[in-house]
Amino acid sequence: MSRKIHRQATVASQITGSRLDQVAVELFADFSRARIQGWIKSGELTVDSEKCKPKHKLYGGEHLCLTAFFDDEQRWEPQNIAIEVVYDDEHLIVINKPDGLVVHPGAGVPDGTLLNALLYHFPELAMIPRAGIVHRLDKQTTGLMVIARSLLAHMQLVEQLQSRTLGREYEAVVLGELTGGGSVNRPIGRHPTQRIKMATISGGKEAITHYRLLNRFPSYSHIHCRLETGRTHQIRVHLAAIHHPLVGDPLYLGRQRWGMGTPRGLQPLIAAFPRQALHAKVLSLVHPSSGETLSWQAPLPTDMQMLLEQLNHYKNRK
């Protein structure tokens, strides 16, 4: 089925010399890069009403306008999957995602996702691109996500993500004893040989993670992370790059099951932790209609609470 789409967006002032196709893919995130590039070449996606090439450089403040006919490639089915709704109104839905729930259907995961659940509980989301999903959490990451319930909210949330005014804060448990906080500013792209992984590579997309120490244990640290950008696996990749991978991370921990010096009694618990110890605890944004700044917090899930309790137990025994 073919439908006409009309979208507009203003390029954030932070953009300095980025390619049009790269910026457009982020602003119109519900469409593929190939489709976006095609619309740019055909003149259906314009910059300040002018047709441009995909490699055209943007410097902030430009007005992008997309008017095109779009053929729906697939229709996702609503499924009765329980979700924890933290907040909802006519524009926004905030949920606390559990461990094990994939956010969006993809290769090998045709259904059973958060998107399918959202379509069941909020049928009106069928009219919103990607059922209102504007950002993601990994399957095994828990915590807060915001869903756009209106086209106004979808447009403004994408703009807030691009301008870095949508706040996302996490808590994590990592290997090694950190002495304080810091920042990791390393570009991230697809791993050159292991395609399911991301890596810090030259020529990757800008990625900035800030972290601070909350508590230090023998061979481990409990930290707070704040994202300045939102790349795939960003926190996981950045912490592994500074040699403090997440406890339980199936991709970036490597063969190291526990930290050097881990008490013998603690080793089985660490080895058995079933996922990366990462939780999206705080979400803040500007409401798309009222302009009010809103913020939510989600408590640590039970598995991370138990992990921290055991780490603290062995810390106090020293």
C-alpha cells in the first residue's frame, strides 16, 4: 500500500559539516539510509527548498523538507505482551523495558518485540512511524524508553535526540576498580571483522560517554553513565575500550569471566550473571506540547540489586 508522507525538520546548530544523507537518516529515522539517499537524489527531500546531493554539507539551521510516496514494506502485528507503562498522555508514553525484550522486529526476530506490544496496548501507534519508537535499548538492557504517541511528538523527540537535549542516564557494574569519573570521546562504527559488534574506529560516528564512580568494590565498580550521543552499543563499547567492560556482557567481555582478584565465593555469581549489567535509570526531555521539562526514574532491577548486595558483602568482609 502506498501512502504520501510529508515531514519537516530543522538541522541542529551543533551540526558542523556533516553530510546531508547522514543527518537526514537521523532526523527521519524510520526510513532506511538507501531510501533517504534515493529521495535526496530525486529531489523529494530538499534543503531550504533546494535539491542537493547526498554528500552536501550542512552547518546547522537548514530546513529539511521530505514529501514523497512511501510503499509500506511490511505490517507489524499487535501482540498481547505485558509492558510496564511509567507515564502516558496524548503525546508521550514512557515505559520501563525488562531484560530480554527486543525493541524492534529485525533479522531473526520477526515478532514478540516491544513494537508488537505497543501496537496491542496503543493501537493508534499504527499511524506513527515505527509505532513511535525513536530510540532503542539493547535486548538485555533494562530501563526507561520514551515512545512518541503523536506525529508532533515524533518530530520533536527526534530533534531532541539530534540536538542532544534528550537526557539518558544509566547505572552499570563494570570490571576493575575505577578511581573516579571521566569521559570517553571515541568514534564508533561497525567492527571491521565481527559484524555483530561495534568498535571504536577511525572514521566512525562521533560518540561521547560521561561516567562517574558511585561505589568501588574489590575488582569491580558501580558507575553512573550519561550519554551525550546515542550510538549502537555505545556504553558497552566505550567501557570495554577503556578496559572496564560490563559484568555479564556477552559481546564485549571476551574470555574474561570475572575481574582479577575476584573473591572465590563471588566468582560463581559473576560468571552466572545472565546479561550486561546496564540499566537506563533516568530519562528527561522537553514535553513536545507544553514545553515543560519532565524527568522519570526507574529503580534498579532485582538482578542488579542482588549483584550489588553481594559485591558490598564481600567489600565489607575485607
